[in-house]
Amino acid sequence: MKSSIAEMKSDSGEVGLVWYFLVDLEGPPSIVSTMMDHLGRDIDVIRRAFVKHPVSKKEECSGIVPVNYEDKLMPTKK
């Protein structure tokens, strides 16, 4: 656990223990505004942010490459 980077106070006094949460999720970009609104209503959430991670392109399988058996059966000239 880390100490708070900012001084935080509650009704009962100073808060010395702070929890940090990082949530990794996959979803369409359309949910960002809904989630920001939802997190903004929670008084315990101090800083909310969404970070778009770059997605690496996966190589697609090119399929089965056809083999020309006639070329393999023909004798090669030396």
C-alpha cells in the first residue's frame, strides 16, 4: 500500500490509507461516456480516466497454399 499523494480528509478526520484500482476491460468505445458518468457519481472515485491501448494486428492465416504436383514429378535438368 502506498501513502496518498495528496492530503485527503473525510468527515471523521484525515485519511492516511488510500486504495488504487486499475481495471482493464474490453468494450466498444460507446461505453466510455456511460462509464465516466457512472464513475463521476461515486463520491469515492477521485480520478477517473480511460486509456485506449493500441491493438496489435494479428496476422491472418493465408490458407493452404496449393502445390503443383506436376512440377514436383518432372525431372530436373542438371
